[in-house]
Amino acid sequence: MKQVRPKKNLGQHFLTDLKIAKRIADTVDEPFADLPVLEVGPGMGVMTQYIVEKPRPFKVVEIDKESVEYLEQRFAGNLNIISGDFLRMDLKDVFDGQQFVLTGNYPYDISSQIFFKMLDNRHLIPCCTGMIQKEVAERIASKPHTKAYGILSVMIQAWYDVEYLFTVEPSVFNPSPKVQSAVIRMTRNKVEHLGCNEDLFKRVVKTVFNQRRKMLRVSLKQLIGSAESCPFATQRPEELTVTDFVTLTNWVESVQLCANTNS
């Protein structure tokens, strides 16, 4: 049977260096070596071929039909393939409600959406590894008082410990991207509740980082009007830790409640 080779799609660059592929595949072994694994966007299966050999439940989800057909032929029934869109999946159905490790050579243009879905399903995903654009990896792993520190940094670090594992050069891809890539691992921390209104926490983080050059007393006006009495009034968002954002969220909520009571 003639094999169908999938077209390049969805902003994805296919990894061709097998040593790098195995190295990325092996990131799923720590610290949850016994949990099932879900790989997003396996493409031509360069990482898949190493993960499928591991003695643990394993599935892949692929949106491209030609890639699905190629994987079915290549692995000849030895791979559990979900044909569909990861971003639209109900993740509790993947392994019947069991926790799993998420991994992949993530398409650059939807990697942030994938990680926000991970956050929404953090009770199911204690660990997420994989390769993304280096700039995004640096944002996720960055600390306060740095230019890269932003919405992704705060939102992910609130729930996960982040490890920047290694950088991957463009030459190991087909087609070669114009940017460097990086492999990261995110492992659930012990936080079960932030200690604030978590929906408001998201709004506060996004609101102030959308005006990251302004002091918080200015950027917070969208949420509460006057913010002169804010405990971080003269600071900019990149100066705040996750704990500071929790404190800020509680302060914003108290101001909103007071305003509603007096109206």
C-alpha cells in the first residue's frame, strides 16, 4: 500500500532529528512514569515512535486527516489515534477520567491555547511536557522583573512548576522555522486554591498586562475606577509575583463589593 505523507499544516514544523525526538519523548518519564500519555499533533510520528514503546497507556490526537491516515499505516493498528481537535475535546473522556501526562511538538500558532486548556483541566493533567517556540517557553518560565514575564507566566506558574529543559535549533525541522524552539516541562504544584476569586484573578492579570507599561493605579481603572489606594499602585505588572496578584485580586474584589453596596 502506498503511504500517504501528511502535508505541513497548522503552523507545525516536523522534527527530523531522531536523537532530539527521543530526548523530548523521554521527558514524559518524570515525575509520573506510570500515568497514561496523550500526545497532541503527532504529525508523522517522530516522537510517537518512542513513546509508544513505553509500558503505559498512550494515545495521540491529530486534527489533520492525512496525518491520521499516515499514522494508521505506519503503526499498523498498534497506536490509539483520536482524530479530532484537541482544543474541542472533553479531556475527561480521553482516559475515562484518569489523570494523564500531556506532551507534543505543539503547533506554534496554538500553543498558548493548548496551555490555557491545560489550566482549565489541571485536575487531569499533573504534568505537561513538549516543544514550543523558544520565546513562548521563556515567557512561561520567566520570573518577575523580566521583560518576558507576562500573562502566561503568572497564569501557569500559579498552578505549575516550570522547567526550561533545553533549546532546539531550527536546522532539525522540516521546514526550518525562522525561530528557535525549546522544550519545557510543567508539573502541578501543591496549590489547590489560590485564595482568591479565580475568575477575577484571570481578569486582573490580563487587564494589567494588556497595559504593562503603565502603573497599576492606571491600568486597574478599567475594573474599579480609582485605584489610588491600591497596595501596588505605583508598580507595574511585571514587578508582581503570583502571590502579589492574589493579594491584588482580593483587594479589587473588596473595592468592587464596597462599590456595589454603596450604589
